Amino acid sequence: MKRGIKWAVGAGSLLALGSAAFFAGRSYAAGIPATKALTYSGLLQNADGSPFTATGHNIELKLWNDPAATAAANLLCDTMSQALKTDSTGHFSLTLGDDCT
């Protein structure tokens, strides 16, 4: 009987400790940033499949509300031209402005 009580107290203590750690971790989370909350990431490769790592190139991302319309009124998001920065594997990331969220 004593062994069962000790086991129950130990299991209850571990459960309480785990719950406390979970809620403490959630309370320290930073949450969603107020500005520039989204990024667009991709992978660029050369024609032979090797990673694209060349420098001196720019990249621009534009999002439209209609695939056939290119008028300024249809433009939802524009990152403007910026220097392309890829890592050694060809991956890149663009921070999207607040108009893109």
C-alpha cells in the first residue's frame, strides 16, 4: 500500500512540474512581431541542379490580386529590388513588408 501511495505522489509531482514548465515556457514566448512578420523563402538552382550562389544579382517579389492584371491598383505587395543573398545551398529569404500581411 505504501508503495502505491509513493508512486502516485511521485507521478503527481512529475505531472505538476511538467505542467508548470510548459506554462512558464509559453509565458516567455515573444509572440507575433508587430511589423515585418512574414518572410518568403526559396531555393535557387542552376540549370544543372547545383545551388545558385552567384553574387551581384537582385531579387524582387510582387504579389497581385489577379494573375492577368498588372495595373498599380492590382498590386498587393512589393518587396522592391534588393540584393539577392543566398547561402551555400542556394536558399534565400526575403522579409516581407507590412503591406504583404
